[in-house]
Amino acid sequence: KKEIQLNEPSKLIIDESSKYICHLVKIKGFKYIVQYLPHDITEFEQVLKLLQNNGDTNSWQTNFILLLWLSNICILLLDQNHHETLESQVNKVSENLLKSTIACLFTSDKCQDACAFLLAKFMSRRDLQTKVLPSFFDELITYMKDA
């Protein structure tokens, strides 16, 4: 958590700590471990940015843990119906999250499971079901046609 809050987080520290957390996930399961990941909404953009910038295929553990972490934070996003002034900001964040995770659904590693878990939690929010879910399916179909 402290490393991600820095302007230039160390990829080595994040990768190594992700490997250790993955070992814990193997032992206890990801649904148990995810409850101990930080729940601070202020870290959402940093974690999402780190996921977007982590294109290294050798660090699937890092992507896996970041996706699990995002699954904790995504349910804390503000309700669009109650905060209309922030609606465009939430729409932008939703769009960035969905574009960043669609590719993970088609990987053949544990990231696919974490991504499905994240998207299931994110799409189960009532405020997003009517606004974001249809556009997500459109993006998904477009991605599948291009692949």
C-alpha cells in the first residue's frame, strides 16, 4: 500500500510482494485473502494505473493481486444516483476500469479468475447495471471480433 502511494512505485517491490500474497492465496483462497486488502477509495486510480502500466507477462501475480485489490475498491465508488455532480467522473472511472480488464478475461492464467470476480462485483452495483452494463457487452463483443 505504501509503495503504490508513491509517485514512482518500485516495480520490483510490488512484484515480489504480489508473489508472496499469491502464495497466501494458494493456501487460503482468494476470497479469504481479498478481505484483508486495503479498502481505501483514494487508491483506486493508483491501482488501476499500475494495472494498466503492468504489461509485463512475467508478472501475472502482480496483475492477479491488483485485480483482486480493485475488486475490493470498486464497490466503494460513489453511487451515481445520489451524486449527480460526480456522474461524469464515475462514468470515466467505470470506462477506464472496463477497458483495462477486458483483455484479462481472455488470458489463460489466474488473472482470468480475478478479472471475472472483479467484473462480477463491479457489475452487480445497481447504479451501473443500466448505464454501464450494455456498453460493457458492446465492448466485449467488439474485443472478441477483433481477437
